[in-house]
Amino acid sequence: MDQLEKIINALIANKEYSSLKTMLKTMNEADIAEIFSNLPTENMLRLFRLLPKDLAADTFAFMDADEQELLIHSFSDSELKEVFDELYIDDAADVIEEMPANVVKRILANTDSDTRKQINEILKYPEDSAGSIMTVEYISLRPDMTINDAIKRIRRVITEAETIYTCYVTDNNRHLLGYLSVKDLLLADENETVKNIMETTPICVHTTDDEEDVAKMMAKYDFVTMPVVDDEMRLVGIVTFDDAISVLQEETTEDFEKMAAIAPGDDSYFKTSVFRHASRRILWLLILMISGIITGVLISGYEETLQAVTALSAFIPMLMGTGGNCGSQSSTLIIRGMAVDDIRPRDFFKVVWMELRVSLLASIALAFINWLRIMVMYKDTRLAAVVSLALIGTVVMAQLIGCSLPIAAKKLKLDPAVMAAPLITTIVDAGSVLVYFTIATRFFNL
Amino acid sequence: MDQLEKIINALIANKEYSSLKTMLKTMNEADIAEIFSNLPTENMLRLFRLLPKDLAADTFAFMDADEQELLIHSFSDSELKEVFDELYIDDAADVIEEMPANVVKRILANTDSDTRKQINEILKYPEDSAGSIMTVEYISLRPDMTINDAIKRIRRVITEAETIYTCYVTDNNRHLLGYLSVKDLLLADENETVKNIMETTPICVHTTDDEEDVAKMMAKYDFVTMPVVDDEMRLVGIVTFDDAISVLQEETTEDFEKMAAIAPGDDSYFKTSVFRHASRRILWLLILMISGIITGVLISGYEETLQAVTALSAFIPMLMGTGGNCGSQSSTLIIRGMAVDDIRPRDFFKVVWMELRVSLLASIALAFINWLRIMVMYKDTRLAAVVSLALIGTVVMAQLIGCSLPIAAKKLKLDPAVMAAPLITTIVDAGSVLVYFTIATRFFNL
């Protein structure tokens, strides 16, 4: 890709536009969009005009919202119409969702009434719903058609459809009856009737279903397309696998961000302003800071103990750190396990039982190593016993908190990803201090 | 799903096998596999025999390795042959990879020599390579065929091919020349020649390419299938989108685990033994514990300072915690940004510049709030100044470390995901203690 960029820049510098045109025609739209995004605006606009009509629309769909806006501003009305006529309806709706009101107005004014109606259909569904990511361009067949009729119909409407991998069969009221893959169609005798070879009881989703659930279902069933129905079970659109993959990737990014105590944002790293970056992080930092202050107050409360046995303070960071790490290990496993439907909320006790045994095994191993170290370095049996016991208590507590909170969140219909490392660590920090000093005061009779 | 499980259990209890057979036939293979995995072994084996041949094979492909092993043990040789003849080659290779040697021997003994050869072909590629996840069942056309010939050929080989969404065009030596979608085929005139309508310069991957890169490319280009070629550019297989989604999900899980200091494992949460769970977590806990011990030693070194100004100790957890949280926010954004190719190693200085400004903005806000709190609660300007300055220093340091280490890891060809929260937190903990006490000793003239 770097090499391609260099070649293109050299050709632009020499104004060799006809070679550029030939070269761009052989390239994939996703690659062209990537290279365009690194060009100065002026060159991007010039090169975009070199693309053949269909490649231009495909490339446009792959570009970022701000580049799309720049292009739209530079388009004449007829150029705008050309691009939007070529775009698939779901891609057009995606573009429109990102544009300011005046640009949306201009786009809709330059699309034909049919397209406008279809775009508005998609725009009316709530963000993150199946309806908002579906396309209305699919192939529907009637149950009484012969295979021959069906193939004729497909040939007629094929240029409008985004995908023909699966054809859906509906009755006169658009109720979803079944589906046929292109493979079934090509394999069947041409005089056979559609209803005899179609798969009945199709799996489908509702327009208002969460897009993440839809994407997860498609991954589970290995579906290339998923039919979307309205409340009366009428087929209104399909979700295609490329949108499902995008949704899965966006949701994963959101989970990563939430699990690092960052408020999710829509833009990519470099497209986010410094101020927005800071504001996405500060709220959680403040909340977590308060818990840090509480832990500090707790430690201050044991000042006498610390002054009586000064060696105790040296172990606080190790205990707090290990507790935090154990808690985040457990919570991460559980949050990810629930995200991929490997762990369900009703597995709560199975999870707790597992984590309890794991934490005992891990903590005894860690405690033993610490015990050895303290015996060698401090030669103090009591200190070794206090630290080792506190470590066992901290690790067990941390793993139990780490596994319970995400499941509890899920049961309360909250996002489990919030119950991740930063929050768990802060809770465990305070807990480990309490465990440590409770054991220490007992053993040293303070 | 829960409801379906109840119905099936009730039918089994009443031995209503013919109703069960009817019911299972209407269901999707992924759902059947899920329900089977919750049944007692005996019932699972019995119900599996009720499935029609093709549905049985599809269901088998969706089951977990240990259930597949149970089934294989219960199969007669002819049943085994039936299932493996129906399976797609890549699914069969996946099953075989998970089985113990004696089971593999029995499976290969009961497949015909052609299938056996194809399976061995896939098994010879390294784990996690494109070759290991590809299927050899694809449709290839010759450039001189007419569309009519092509459709005839497709009809003839269609039952063997896993997918027909894209047909690949090769010469007599199997060199990849181009591709055609089913859509192109159906739209073209039947006397047209394949080479005139095919897309040339196809994007392809090599057998030894990393499966994650292949999956990311398919997501980038919105490909349903990706052709795989050998060193001489001969087409040897295709990767289908369902395998690409699985790879993306597995890689994401691995990233989550690494970022929580857990050694990645292959099995799901409940299928992993207690001992294995513990061993996946202990190594990192030990490494991180050592850094915790170092931080403790550092704090002990400032014992005199702490005894002179006892109030100082109360702020250590807050400083360490905030530093750790800021570091993990930065590292998470960078690691994820690199995973989705939004950030590249050569963006290093852009990232550092961004994080520097964000950290100044965030830390000044947090420092101001702390300054206010300390002035109200302690009425000590010097203490307020020390804590606020230490907070700014800690946050800036944490974010710079958090953003640099993952990029440095990537440049050194290490996995950036290892440079995540746990490791960064531990490094930052020691750093924040040093920053804090350096500032404190200056201000209090100690």
C-alpha cells in the first residue's frame, strides 16, 4: 500500500491523469478509499473525478464521513445524484446519518422519490437497531413461481439487489414464508415450484432488535444475510454479513474502551479532538479517584499499626497490585465469556465455584513464594505469616468480586463491560487494605 | 431456546421419538448443537441418530470437540463414514485437528481416498495459517468457457462446493486469473465468454499468511470468500466468511486475555480445568508481584519523609490508582487502534503528541479538584501543591508510557496486547511513587 501511495503521488506530481485513471480502474475500492484519505483534499477531489461511475460510488461508500462531506460539497447536483443513485440504500442511509442537516437536505433533493422513500424508511429506525443497518434491496420470490420464473425475476431485479446469495420467499402481503439459496436455485429442476424446494421456518430478526444481537446471531448461524421483519412478520429488509462484521468490530472496540474506563466514542483515534479525548476519560478517572481517596483514608486509619511495625508498609503495593490483577483476570474472563455467550447469568454459582477453587490454588502458590522470600530477607515468621495470609485473603476476595460483579450487572440489565479492571481494582484495593490490617493487628496484638 | 430445551426434554421423557424427529427436522443445526450440548450423553447419542443424514453432519460440525469425540466413539464405521462424507473438507479437518491419534486413524480409515487426500492437504499447513482454515471445495472455471458452459459446470460440481458466491477462474496450471460473482454470471449473456466478464487482478492471500491478517482483509474488502494461492500463484483453496468471523472472534478473545495478563487458552471457560485456569494466570501474577515488591521497597526508602509528614501516605493509593487508570486508558486505545489498523507504528510521534496534550488537560482538571479538596479538608497549601503537582506528573508519565510501550512492542514484532493495563499499571505504580516523593522532599525541604 505504501508503494502504491508513492506511485500515485508521483503520477499526480507529473499530472499524468490518464495513467492514473487506468491504474485506479484496476484497484479495489477499499484500497482506493484508504489511499484517498491520505491525499491532500485538492488531489483527492481531482482523483475522485477520474473514477468510473460505479467504482466512484463504491469508493465513496468506503470513505470516512468527513471526506464524504468534503466530496459532497465539491459535487455538482448532477454528480451528487450520480453517486447516490449508484450507492446501495443502506450505504446511502449510513452516509446521511453522519451529515449535517443542510447536506442531508441537498442529498435528498437530488435523489429520485423512490430512493428517498427507501432511505427515509431506514432512517426512521432507532440507532443500533436491526432496521438501521438493513438494506431494503433484496430479492423476494413468490411461493408459486417455478424455478424458471424465479431465475427470470432475479435477472430482472439483480442490479438493484445488494446480494443474491439468499432469496426470500414471501406471500402477497409480504409475510416471510421461507428462503432459497442461489445454490438451491441452480441445482433445482427449472419446472419445479419455489415452495417445494424452499427452506421453511426461516430464522429472522425484528426491525427493533439490537444490531449487536443480530450480528451475533449471524455469526452463530454462519448466515451471509439475515431477514428483518416488522411486527406483523412482514419482510422489510435484510442485514448483510459485511454490516454484521462492522457491528461486531465496533461493539468489540466499545467493550475494550468501557473495560478501560473510557466513555465510548464514535470517531477513530486521530479524528477525535484533544478535548473530546480528555472528556471521554475524565469522568471515570474522577469516580475512581474517589475510591482511591477512600483507600488512602483507610490506610491513614492504621497509622499506629504502621508505626509499630514499619515493615508492614512495604507490602501494601504488592498486595493491592496482586489483588487488582487477580480481579481483572477474573472479570475479563467472565465479561468476554458472556459477550460470546459462553457464560450465561444463570451459571453464576458454577462460575463462583470455579473461581473459588482457582483463587485458592493460585493464592497458595503466590503466598508460598512470598513466605519464602520474607523468611529469607526478614527472618520474621510472624511477618511472613501475616503477608502470606493477607495475600490468600486478597486473591480469593478479588477473584470472587471480579467474577460476581459482571454477572450481577448483566442480571440488572447493565453492561457487564463496566464492571472491569479499573472499577474492580479500585474496590479490591480498599478490600485488600482491610484484609491486610485486620490480619496484621491480630498477629501483632496491636 | 430455554423453552425448546424443556419441550425436547419432555418428549425424551415420554419416549416420543417420532415427534422429536419431526421437530428436529424443522430446526437450525446451530440450535440443535447447542441443545444437544446440554443433554445427558445418552440422550444426545440417541437424538443424534434421529437426524436426517445431511442435518446430522451439519449439526456435528457445530458441536464441541469433546461431544464430537463422544459421538465418534458411539458411531459404527459406516455411520462415521456417512457423517464425514457429508462434512465440508475444512470442517472435517477442524474436527480431526482436535481428536486424539487413535480417533484420527479411525476417521481417516473410514473416508475415501479422495477425501483423505484433501484433508491431509489442509492438515499440512501450520496452525493459524490461511491454509489451515481454507476449504479445497470451490468452483473454478476456465477463461474460455462460455457462460452457458460455466453454469453447466457449476450445476455439476455444486454439491461438492461449500460456497458458490464467487467462482474463480484459473488456467490449465491452476494459476488464478480472475473471479466472477454469481451475480455477474446470472446477469451475463449465456454465449459470452468467461474471460470477457471476469474481474481480473484478484486480491488473494498465500497459504502461509496469518489467519488473522486474512480475516482482517476479508472484513476490509467485504469479501464473502478469499482465494488462497501457493508460492507459484496456483489457486489451492478459499477461505469462507464464516471461518473469517470465527478467527476474528478468537483473536479478540485472545487480545482480551492477554490484556488482562492471562496466558491465552484454547478451551471455553467451563471446559478449562481448575488447574489449567490457575496455571494460565499465575505466571503473569508472579511477574507483576515482583514489580509490586519493588514499589514497596521504594516506599520504604521514603520512610523518614513519611514519618516527618504523616499526611503524605494517605495520597499514595489515589496517585497510584489514577496513574494506573490513565496508563491503561492510553494503552487500550492504542492497542485496539493498532488491532483495527487505525493506528500504525509510524504514527508514533502523532500519538505521543496527542497523548501529551490529553494528559495535560485531564491532569490539570484532576489536580484542580484535588487541590480544592485538600485546601478544604487539610487547609495546607504546601500539601495541596505537592499532591496536585505529583498528580499532573503521574498522569502525564502514565499516558506517555501507556501509549509508547504498545507501539514499541509492535515495532519489535511483539504482540502489543501484552503491553496492557496490568504491566503498565505496575510500571506506573513505581513511577508515581518516585514522582510523588521527589516533589514532596523538595517542597517540605526534607
